Amino acid sequence: MMVNWNNLDTLNAYKSLAAKKDSVDLVTVMSGENGANRAKAYSVPMAGGMVFNYAAKAVDDAVLKNLADLATEAQLVEKFEALYNGEVVNTGEKRHVLHHMCRGQLGEAVNADGVDKRTFYTTQQQKIAEFANKVHAGEITNAAGEKFTTVVQIGIGGSDLGPRAIYLALENWAKVNNTFKMEAKFISNVDPDDAAAVLGSIDVAHSLFVLVSKSGTTLETLTNESFVKDALAKAGLDASKHMVAVTSETSPLAKSSDYLAAFFMDDYIGGRFSSSSAVGGAVLSLAFGPEVFAQFLNGAAEADKLAANKDITKNPALLDALIGVYERNVLGYPCTAVLPYSQALSRFPAHLQQLDMESNGKSVNRFGEPISYVTGPIIFGEPGTNGQHSFYQLLHQGTDIVPLQFIGFKNSQIGSDVVIEDSTSQQKLCANVAAQIIAFACGKKDENNNKNFAGGRPSSIIIGDKLTPETIGALLSHFENKVMFQGFAWNINSFDQEGVQLGKVLAKRVLAHDTDGALKVFSDLLNI
Amino acid sequence: MMVNWNNLDTLNAYKSLAAKKDSVDLVTVMSGENGANRAKAYSVPMAGGMVFNYAAKAVDDAVLKNLADLATEAQLVEKFEALYNGEVVNTGEKRHVLHHMCRGQLGEAVNADGVDKRTFYTTQQQKIAEFANKVHAGEITNAAGEKFTTVVQIGIGGSDLGPRAIYLALENWAKVNNTFKMEAKFISNVDPDDAAAVLGSIDVAHSLFVLVSKSGTTLETLTNESFVKDALAKAGLDASKHMVAVTSETSPLAKSSDYLAAFFMDDYIGGRFSSSSAVGGAVLSLAFGPEVFAQFLNGAAEADKLAANKDITKNPALLDALIGVYERNVLGYPCTAVLPYSQALSRFPAHLQQLDMESNGKSVNRFGEPISYVTGPIIFGEPGTNGQHSFYQLLHQGTDIVPLQFIGFKNSQIGSDVVIEDSTSQQKLCANVAAQIIAFACGKKDENNNKNFAGGRPSSIIIGDKLTPETIGALLSHFENKVMFQGFAWNINSFDQEGVQLGKVLAKRVLAHDTDGALKVFSDLLNI
């Protein structure tokens, strides 16, 4: 089926949706028996045994019907089909978009560069698994024949945020489940204090470094590689015995003898979508074992399958995306906060910040034509309950409304807990997120305006049993697919990032002392 | 002098300011010789030898004159004078606001609770210094007579974010400067995995815990205290030999024999402003020594003195605040990003997020009357250059404009660096922030719309020589005073936080199983 790419504001379903502004009073619909019925009904299953509950979003059956019509008219699921069947959806860079293929074969085989891409990705996974197993078994060691104890990822952006967020999400789980193999550290920033601090915190003689750069030309990553090589040399170590590369087959790193091994990615997986490729696979397989990484991929694959469903009540990523478009374009909210009630998800909001803002922070459509509606929101967030004692004041009583994405789990990962005043800490954590949903939606009248809560502040919640490799895989995929569907709805290319280029070009000019005007003044002020 | 509290939109200076919307074209004024002149001229000295450069903000001499008039008409500096001279500026809670007094005596002596408050705060500092020196000297030890090696802060919100951000800001500096005394860790979240993971990462037998709760009733903190006490008991240790309290003199913790020592704070310092009180003082003095904490306070005191100046060109906090009001209320920007080009400031944006959003996320004025203009913005941020590879795409080419607050230092803290392609990492870091200022302000025309940068995206930059105890103190104070001035301009009470109450009340009801409607459904879904 051919798909048609049209701007959001040309769609009939969007025009009727725009007429449904403020048609739902959250305070009313979320109160009393109404609210109980909604809380039960407005919930759809997700992968990994989770649910996506949207009862506290300002939608009703009429808005939902309209959103379903929008999905149909904009052919959102058909566009996903085109994507996973190998259409060149990243039109700006003329590339396939194949990150889903790292975790399963959703549709037809896709051949590119003369190979079947699913085979290419699984081959890399197998190479990584074999390598990781040998490291864990002590078959691959340092020059002194000693086992590696630490893995250090050197990468930035998508080569850092996703893998780091997933590592933190599973670190304690792996320790409890006896699959913790190696501690992982991350060096990302070109700030020399980042690499120096990490190197100061590890035993370099027993550390294995994973250099991640698709092009093999990322400034920060190559600089930090040299920084690390200097440190290894000073410690009398042979760097080539301590480093592996994750890169594309055509990069200068691919066949270098500087590395113990090289694992490949390709141009069809963007950095922010690369956690399920070798970019996440190497460091996570080394840290937790390849079986854990495979479980993570299974969770993501299960979520991908749901995303192929045309029924919005069976496709949580699509439903989440559509509600987001309604909030952004009809209700006019510029931000979304991601609030996981799980300390292990402390850096998941930072990953989603990149995923969403880099994908959909665009002002032209996929044909390069300016558009006249807003696109991707600002994404920010911190774990609850910490955020409650920080920025929730503004969320509750500030002058702007911020839609909220809660995430909660019934059980902790470590299982160590304490009963105070008849409840565990885990119960207190869960009680807080339940309470916040209602506090934001319903508010509470008070004669003292300063203590008055207007309510009407929308949220959704993803609820899972426990944060595991499958659930973090499913969460990652859910948000990747949500962002993709929103990009389709906005008719933009979610898979390029031309907005990062100008800064790079100007920074090179500064370093070459080829500047004038204000740039020269700032360069002087910063002593460059 | 009596001050008058009036809503922003009643002020003549605000009305004339509102008429100056979009009067400055950033692309034009920041280009060529114009831009060079602006970059040199639009800069004011800050404490700690830093400068605040606002050349890339969309202001000109006419707007600046108008902002100065606004400061005068709104009596912003007079209100600060009233505050530090002891007026009950926190009207909702009927409290003085005295955090400045931890770092100096700006105006008249303030007596409250029968004591001179400056004496009270300095006495606590001395008590902490003596205690910390004894711990470092091995005069206060664990029951086995062994030195404590780790300090663990148990606190949430203002008892966590500020002290944690400052600890991270100075950890490497202290190591290089031989003032690193004890590693610090932080337990904040009620999520049991937070406490369990921290306890699993330390040697509890040699750890000293600092319990921080002003009221002595904070749910998360008391729960985590019990969690820690359980762990100490299981390790056969006497908890009372491993814990100190930071609390108010009237709290149940103040005279308890459960603690080795108690250091006092009071109701006149709000959590988010408490880093320079015993809340930051205990953990930072233990980690780095009392002399380093004193240097931090000196930097803050120097910044406070600048904030008392009525000339906006000599008062960077006031100038920064006024430009922010112009951007928020006249230009209509809902967010501000804080972007430190310093990995050591990785959590400083999270502290500013609380400081700003909890202080100024309000919808009623200080008299409890609804206001008809927007107040505090959404604050978010991550260190550069990491952010460049994450969310900068949206900042450069998204449909919304986000004002930016850069921070950069000429020198790294550790001093270890590497030369690649003729420049050090530190030079690359600085080149990037200089480049970003110009890229955002001036943009770059391209026939391909997808590669076009419209520019006109405002930023300011704070430039320092190096991140030291004085500079982080000065930065902290700068932003505290900025937030305070903005609160005065908006005529709101920046020092209460009624918006956090409703969630607490509802969470208690959930834990007591006293719920109905949607709240009961969510409680059931979360297995409480």
C-alpha cells in the first residue's frame, strides 16, 4: 500500500479534533464514580505485562474516536509498516530506518548493502555474545592474563544516554539475580574532567573500553579515546589489548589493529535509536551477560508487535502518541514531564529527552517545507518521589499546564524494605504516585487561594510488576514508537538531526582561530 | 523605607516594556562589528571573578533602560533590603527569610526566637567545623576506634539536590587540592532500592550518616533513617554512634540520644535555600573540610553584596532576573535551559530546577489574589557538550524558542588533558560553548530549509576562570538572588510551597486505605 505524506493541518480528522478543544473537564470526569469507571476503562495492555492507563488525560470517547480517525487518515500504522518493510523513510539522509530489526523481523526481509539486514544485526549480536562470554570466562583477558572487571563505554549522545539509562535500570536487578558480570562506567563529555574522573575511579589494568562511534569521526569520542590511550600507556599497558570498537563497517575504526574486536552497526540506525544495536549490546552484554541483553530485546520486540496494530486500544504507543499530539497542537501545552517512580530509572528521562527532542524538534516537514503548527515538546523529568520535593510545586500551582507521564512498579528490584507506620517503602512510593495522579487531575478547592488546587492537570501512567530486562526493553520501544508515530503525524522526518551541524562547524572555526565579530570576542573571553 | 507590593501588570514600567516586544533582531545585532561591540559591552562582573555576559539576549539599551525603570518602580533592591533586614517577607508562613545570613551580615542584626540570628548560624557552623575536624583527626570514630571514611546524607528536596550538586561540583577539585576528606553519598528517594543500593555500595562500619529534616517529620527521610538503622543493626553496629542530625531546635530529633551530635537550622531558611546552612554545611564540611565550606560561603557572600546594588549594571542577579521577566512575560517563552559546559556541574541544573520552579511556580500573588500573568518558567538542563548530542536539535530548529543559560570555565579542575588536532579537550569544550552562542543567535541561511537556521534564539553566558569553592558559592547565590528578584517582580511569595501539600495528604489516605473513586482504583492497580 502506498502511503501519502500530508501536513497535520490539512487532515479532516485534525480539523474536527481542533474543534474539540477543552471538551473534557478533568476535575468532573475524574471525580466520584465517574472517575473510578474511567480509571478502570481507560487502560490498555503493554508489552512486558505492563498497562498504559490514560484515565487522567483530558480525553473522552469522542476525542478518542477522533484520534483513531486521525491515525487512519494519516496512515500512521501503514507508515510504520512501510518503515519496517524497508522504505527509505529517512528521506533527508536517504536511509532506511531499521532499529526494530535488531529485535525481530516484523515484516518483509530488508536487503541493503548487499546483505539481509536482520541477519547482519543478529550476526553482530552473536559476535558480541561470544566475545562477552569469553571475557566472563577469562578466555579473553588483559596482557597479564587477568580477568577484566570493568567495562567503560566511550560515546556521546545516543552512544551514551540510552545504554547508560538501561545499565542503571538493570544494575541492581542484575546483582540480585546473579547476572552481574562487570561494572560499567561511561565517558561522554569532551570536558577533560569527565574522562579524568572516570579513569581516577577505576582500575585501568582490569578495564575494557568500548569505543562507540558510527562514523569513526565523532570529536568527543575520538578525543576521549586518546585520553584513555594516554592513561593506558602511562600505566604501561597496551591499549589495543583493552579496547573494542562499535562502529560502521566503512569507518576508519572498523579494521584497525588498535582494537581487540570490532562490532558493527550501520547507517540505518540513528544514534538515539541505537540502544538495541551493538551500541547498547556490547556494553550491556559485557555488564550483565548476553542472556540479559536478549531478554531486553525480547521486551522491545513484544512492544514493537503491539505498535503494528491498527486498533488504537491495542496499540499503546500509537494511543500515547495521539494523545500527545492533541495536547501539543490542540490544547497548546509546550512541555511534557517524564516522572518514573523508580530510582533505577533515574536517567531514563534524560534518554527520552534526547529521543524525543532530537527526533521531533523540527520546523520543516519531510519535504523541507515550513510548517505552521508546533512539533516536538520539551521533555524533562526526575524520579519520584524526589521530584515531589523539587519542581512539583510549579506542576501543581504554576501558571502553565505540563502534561505528565508517570511510570510505576508494584515491586522493588532489590526486595530489601522496611515497615514504618504499617507500610513498606515500596508501598509509600506507590501510594505517592497514585495520590499525585488524583491531586493533579482533581485538585482541591480551598478558600485560601494559596492553598487552592485548580486541578485539570493531565497525566498518564505506565504500571508494571517490576523493572526487569523485559520491561525496560518494552519501555524503550514504547517511547521510540511513540516518537515515531508523532513524527508521522507532524509529517516531519524524525530520523535526521541537521540542527546539530551549525554548532559543530562554528566550533571548528573557533579551534582554527578562523573567527571574527562576536564569535572572536567570546573565543577570547574563554581563552581559546 | 516602606516598600509597596504591586502586581507586575499594574506597573507603568511594565506597560512600556510590554510595548517593546520583538524590538531587537538578534541576528542583526549579533552579526559583524555590531556583534563584536555588543559582546564586549553587554557584560557585567560577578562574584568569584566571573562575568555575566548578556550580549546574545534580545535586549538593547532601550529595553535595558526600561528594565532598570522596572527595578526602580517595583523597588526590587529595596525589597531585598527589607528581606535581609529581617522583614517577614514570607508572608504566607509568616516567617523571616534569612539564608543570606549564613554567609554574612548584609544589613541590620535580626533577632528572632530571642537570639541574634547571624550568631545562631555562625555558632552552628563552628559546631560543625569542630565536629568535622575531630572526625578527620580520628578523635570521633566508630565503636571500634576506626576512622570514618564515608559520609552519607539522608535527605530529600532541598536537603539533597543543592548539597549533592555542590559535592559533585567540588569532588574532583578537592582531590586535586588535597582537601578531599571523605567520600559523600546521598539517600533521598522513598524507593527502597535507593537506600539499598547506596548501602550496598559503602562500608557501613566506617560510614557516618547525616540525617537532614528541618521538621523531623519528613516521610522519606525518616523512612530512610529506619532503613539505615536496620542495616546498621544487622551489621552489629550501634546506630547512635554512626548518625548525626541536622534539624530545627524544636524538632523531636534535636535532643534525641539517637545521634552523635545535632546541628541546627530554623524556619527562616527554606529547604531549597538551605545549602549554605547546616544542611549543606555538615556534609560538605565532612567531605572537604570546614575551610572549603568557608570558601564556598565567601563566594556566596560576595555575590550577595552585588545583589544589594541598585545599578543593574553592577547587580548581575538583578539584571539576569529582569531579562528573564522580559523573556517570560513580554516575549512569552515558557522554559529556560541551564547548560553548564562543565561535567562537575552535572547536577547543578537539577538544583536550579527545584530552586526556581518551587519558588516561582505560583498562580497567586503574595496576598493570595489570582494574577493574570505568567510566573516561573520550566527549568531543565544537562552539561555541554553532552546536551549538544541530545536535545540541542530542538533548541536550534524546534518550533518553540527556549532561552538558554550557558556557564563555562576557562580551565578544567583536574588539569589532566590531551592535545588532539592542535587543541586540548578544555579548548574544545570552550570552543563549543562559544560556537553555540553564535549559532543560536545568528543562525545561518541555507537554501535547503532542513539545513536552515533561523537564529534569534537568545542566550547568556557566565564565564569563570575555574570551578572552585568560591565560584560554586557565587553561582549558587547568583541564582538564589535571581529567583528572589523575579518573585518580587511577579509579586508572589517565593518562599512557601503550598503546592506540595495535597499530594502528601492523598498519599497518607492511600496508605490508610481510606480512599474511593479513581484513587482507590489506582491504589489497587499499584497493589497498595
